[in-house]
Amino acid sequence: MLAEMVQAGTLPPVEERLPVDPMVIEPIAEVGNYCDTWLRCETNPGHVAARLGAEPLVMWDRDAKTILPNLAHKWEISADG
């Protein structure tokens, strides 16, 4: 569908739609096998909507020890926190 839109000129090619510095996330091990059942740890609908409907400015690394860029590419922490 998207290739057809690009060919028709109604959608720019993917190279023109990517950001200058796209974030590439490497999988921990490998692509997994998925089924049609979604198991989640959040049960509060508000939490689920927040996690799926918003992207944070920064994120934690896999060990949850270091803050990494996400939407924000750089930031400063002021002396007063």
C-alpha cells in the first residue's frame, strides 16, 4: 500500500520521511515468536493509555542504570535539580 502511494506521488519515499538521526533499537537476543494473546503488566487503563499513547523524552538503558536519549537528543540538569 505505501509503495503504491510513493509510486503515485501521494507519499514521499521513506528516505525523505526518516529523521536526520533515526534511533535504531537492537533486540536483546533475537526476534521472538508472537501469538495473538497480549500479556501486559499494567492493568490500569490509564497506565496502558499513557504507555502506548505517549513517548517519553528520555528512557532507561536495559539495566535501568543510565538515562538515554529518546525524543530528547540532549538535555541539561540544573544545579537545583
